[in-house]
Amino acid sequence: MIIGAACPLASRRSSPYIHAVNKADRPDDPRGASRFNEEKATDALRGAETPDLEAGIDAIRNVLRTLPARPGVYRMHDAMGDVLYVGKAKALKNRVTNYTQVARLPKRLQRMVAQTRSMTIVTTRTEAEALLLEAQLIKRFRPAYNVLLRDDKSFPFILLREDHAFPQVRKHRGARRAKGQYFGPFASAGSVTSTLNALQKLFLLRSCSDSFFSNRTRPCLLYQIKRCSAPCVGRISEAEYAELVEDAKLFLAGKSTGVQARLGKQMAEAAARQDFELAAVYRDRLRALTYVQGSQTVHSEGLGDGDIFALACKAGQMCIQAFFIRGGQNWGHRSFFPAHTQDVPEDEVLSDFLMQFYEEVPPPKRILLDRDLPEAALIGEALAERAGSKVEIAQPQRGARRKLIEQARRNAEEALDRRLAESTTQGKLLRELADAFELPEPPKRIEIYDNSHIMGAHATGAMVVAGPEGFRKNAYRKFNIRSSITPGDDFGMMREVLERRFARLEKEDPDRGGGEWPDLLVIDGGKGQLSAVLEIMEEMGVQDVPVVSVAKGPDRNAGREIFHMPGGREVSFPPNSGLLFFLQRLRDEAHRFAIGTHRQKRAKSLTTSTLDEVPGIGPSRKRALLMHFGTARAVKGAALEDLERAPGISKAMARQIHDYFHPGS
């Protein structure tokens, strides 16, 4: 039986009234979103499925018999139990009743009602609470008939840690668990990097890890190039460093005028003392601050912290442009293209987008929109409850803020034009690809595979995914090669990658209804790689997925690639072919991702030690052993008596270490 799923919002308040009725006989699976994904949703919206409309209406009427007229959230399920739609209501009974009046519903909702076989109801205390819960459930289940924010990548922040005497400044992405102050969101990693570079130039804050910091005996290169004050070796006192930290906080909060005045005063005092070297340092920092102010400040007097959103619509697609302003500084902008917007009013799309967007991002004090939303007051109330402070939602009519809105709208229109042009070109290329490789239809999901290693060391496999809308980076996968591979055995690596990939597909989507199965596999290699892949797939019983391998042409020249297909057929394209460029981009993206994964693994291995594998050896004992013996190799070769003399190492631990490295002794 499906039951109303518990959620963080509900657990923070009094237990809501949970109503479950007429459910399919299977558990509520939070992974339903992955099985009922966008490909299935697209088919449903186009009317590919034609369930019985009367059965759907009957299922809804069964729920209405016991439905209260209270605020809450409702979920509609299909016959398989997958979530079709999540909605909220001020009065549940009134809202759900509307779905039984089919003639008044748009075609999209009529198809949804026809697929509905059960519902789950969760009541809340207020409509604002229902709005928050709705956003949580949409993010969790990703229903087919809800507007979806299709950007799964989290936003980067700058973290100024406060759990160390000399706080570290660094980029942060993900859950905010570390103790410190978070500044963001930034629109991109590039925006964070440029701001961090400015912080290093201006305030000389450390960016190194605690372990690196504690093991320094002399300043690193960042000190030499005036990007760090070298607190690790005592070149600056704790009090002086704390002043730099406070200046950095003021800068990030947009209060850099006082910092600028203080730097100017310090420069003048150093020059008066004829300490011209120190005066030059202050001068350089002052110049850097002036440059950053000029490049980041936008025409936003009095805005302080705020986000700006504008929506553009054309040819059935929508784009929402977001500007992030913090402390009067521009922290970047990003374009979003929500999914499932067909036949949905623009105001509803923007409202749903805002609630899903602020599910992960802390709401600012002010949100500026290019239109007046009917539920603006309710959205503001819900976001204020999440932020713990008042959130203003406004549509500026004049002045500097209106100019910001117009700028955002112009960017939204331009981004949508680019998107439409790219999708048209992409669709044409996919049709050409289907003709060239004899596919039944243009592929919706292309998976490209590559391996990377150095003489078999740190071997990794990589899979990238492309489709009608370009690369789907949230679907990329890394594979750490687990088995013992002979150095240079690319066939063995590819075998492990594909076996793991298709074994997971068979487990999670055996009926191939979730859209996760590829329509085409592209392998980097020649005839040998193609034969090996076909053999692996035949062993696994996967014989209906087309495979193509890309071999470098004569003299390994780009533009002369040969594409091998099952049965011995070979295909090549003219050097100026658009389809060839497209396939080269697919291969190069897989190559880039594989090499990047390999480099990360190799870099990580350089910071690890054989002592990390010894049971019972933590950071303190590891440090003590290295300080006593000098190297991990010396610890490995040490006699039992020498290990017992190491500080902090008991006789039992010394025996354990010795037995680990000398199991036969």
C-alpha cells in the first residue's frame, strides 16, 4: 500500500493528516522519478498512452468521499504507482473536485486524469506550508505533469571556515555542514574562482587544507606571489589575520568602501614612514579592490541582496534568466529551461520554478520579477518561512531596478533564441546520424565510452550521455576499474565497464520503460574494440542496442576517422561534414571526461600513504609514525622493536603494524 511519505517539512511540525486510498500494491519508491523520467513524460503528453478516462475519474471520486477541506498536498499515481502530478491546495476538497469536471480541463490535464488510478493526500496547517511541501515532493519524484527545474547541478558557494584559528577560504558545493559563513549562490564555478582570486590578492587569506597548513616549515608559492600571508609559518599574527578575515567578510557583503578607505590610510602611513615596500603592497591591494569593484558592481542602488528573474517564451519553449546580486555585486547569471511547460501558463511556470529553485538555495531578502504573479504573496510567505526572515517579491516599474529587469528579460530572449537554434541544428544532426548508421529513428540517448590509464595504473572508465538537447552532464558516470587488469588491456577495462553498466540497467529498468537504456553506443576504438563490445553484450543478452566504434584515420589525423559498424561495414564522412564534427565532439567529450577522472584519481593517490590502509591507524598515529621514521617506506621496513619505541604507539599497535606489513613473520 502506498502511504503518505514522511518529509523534513512535516517532521518539523505537528503530524499532518495523511490520507491514502485506492493504491497500487507496491511500495512507495523514491526512485520512481528515475523510472518515470522525461522521455516517458514526453510520450504521455503527446497522448502515446490512452487509458480509460472514466477509470481515472472514478479513482478521484473515491478519494473525494473522505477528503477534508483543509490546506494540503495531493499526489496522483498511475496504475504502476508512479507519481504523475504533485499539487497543493488551500482547500483540498475544492481543488481535487475540479479534476472530475473533465470538460473544463486542458488536454494535458485530461490525459493526466485518464492515467490516474490512485491518490495520496497530506494535509498541512497552512497553504504556505503546503507550497513548501509541494516543492519538496516535486524535486523528489519529478512527476511527468509538473513543471520541472531541469538543472540538477547544485550552485557553488564561497565558504569562510570558522573552525580554525586561521580561517580558510574555499569553494564549496553541496550540503552546508561545515562550520563557517557561506556566501552565494554564484552562477558558475568561474564566478567563484574569479572572486576567490580577488580575495587572495586583496586579503591574503589561506586556501590550503588543514593538513597542508600544519605540515609547512616554510612559505609556499602563494606567499611568494603575494596571494597568501603565510600564517602557517608565523609570518602574520592571529590578530592581524583576523583583521584580514573581517575585511574579507565586509567585501563579500558588499561593504567594501570602508575596506578601501582603510587600505588608503595604511598606504599613506607606510609612505610617511618611508616604508615604500609596504606602501607598494597596500597600493597593489587597493588597485585590485578598485578593479573588482568596477567589474562586479552593477547598476543596483539600494538592492543589496537580491535575485532577479525574467521569463521568455517562444515556439513552445521557455527560458528563465536569473541574476544573482549580493551586497550590490553581480555574482553571475544563469539561464534555465524548465521541462514539461507545454500548455502551462507562463505565470504558473515561473511560480513553480521559484519554489523548486529555492528548495536548495537560501532565499535572499528581495526577489525581483518581470511580472506580477497571482500567488506572489503566498510564495513570499513560504520563502520567508524557509529563510527565517522577510522575503519581498516585487515587480519594479521604474528606475534602476526596472533596468535590471529589462536586462534580464533581454538575456532570457537571447538565450532562448540560441537554444532554439541549437536544438534545430541538433535535431538535424541526429536525423542524419540515424540515416548514416541505419537507426530506426533519431536517437534520444547516446552513450559514449572511453577508458584512461597509465600502464594500467589508476585505470578508470567514463560514460558521457548526449541527446536532442546536447550533453546531459547529470547522466555522466565514472567507473573505477576494480578487477586486476593487465597493463594496457583496454578490452578488459571496457568489459568491466559495460558489464557493470548493463547489469545495473537490467536491475533498475528491466522493462526498458524508464528511458535510461541507450539508443546508440559509441566506442572509442577500431574493429577490435567493436568486436569485444559486441561479444560482451551478446554474453549479457543485450543484442538490440546499436554500437558504433570510432577509429582514428590514417596518421591519426582528425577529420579522417573511420566508423566501424557490426557486420564489417565501415563509414567515413567528408572532412567538412557537420555530422563528422558532431561525432568528433561526442568522442572528445568522452575523452576529456575520462582523462579528467583519471587525473583526479591519480592526484588523490599522491596524497595517500600505505599507512592509510593499516587498521587502527588514524591521522594522529600516522603523523607520529611519519615524524619518527621520516617516510612510510621506513615504517614498512621497521623492526618490531623500533615500532614499539615510536611515540604514541603501544606494543599491541606496534605488533599490529608489523604483522600487517610482514604477514608471514
